[in-house]
Amino acid sequence: MVDETRVLRLLRAVTDALAPLDLEASASDDRRADAMWLPGVKYTFIAAIEACVDIAQHVCSAEGGGRRPITKLFCASDHGVPDSARMTEWRAT
């Protein structure tokens, strides 16, 4: 069963990470020239992506997809999402 509280908490983490990115999208050239600006923006972006991956993993686990080695998103193939080999086969036809 999907834990709605957990998903909402993780969605809040996504929102919290995206808010500063919205502000930084219009950063001045002087601000962007700061050596720490880009690493800070990258870290914030990664935090938002990680929260999205955590949500996907939780939903997949709760729906019986389970966790797979290498990446948490492999459970998508258990739910009808084609894998890369199948996509390559389709492109060849």
C-alpha cells in the first residue's frame, strides 16, 4: 500500500528543491560567475531528482514491483513499460 504521507513528504522535498532553481533561472551574469553557483544549482537539481526517484521506488515497491539492483526504476518493466532491448527492436522495424 502506498504511504500517502511519505509520498507527500517527498513531493514537498521536490517542491523545496525546485523553488530555489526557479529563482536561479534568472540569476545575473555576476551571480553565475561565482565559482560556487553552478555546483550549488547542480546539487539542488540532483536533490529534486533523487526525491522523484524515491517516490517512484516507493510506489513500485508498494504496488509489488519491488526493488531491483543497479537502479530503483527497473520495476517499471514489471508494469508494461518496455525495456531498452524491446525499444531497440521496435526502432529497427
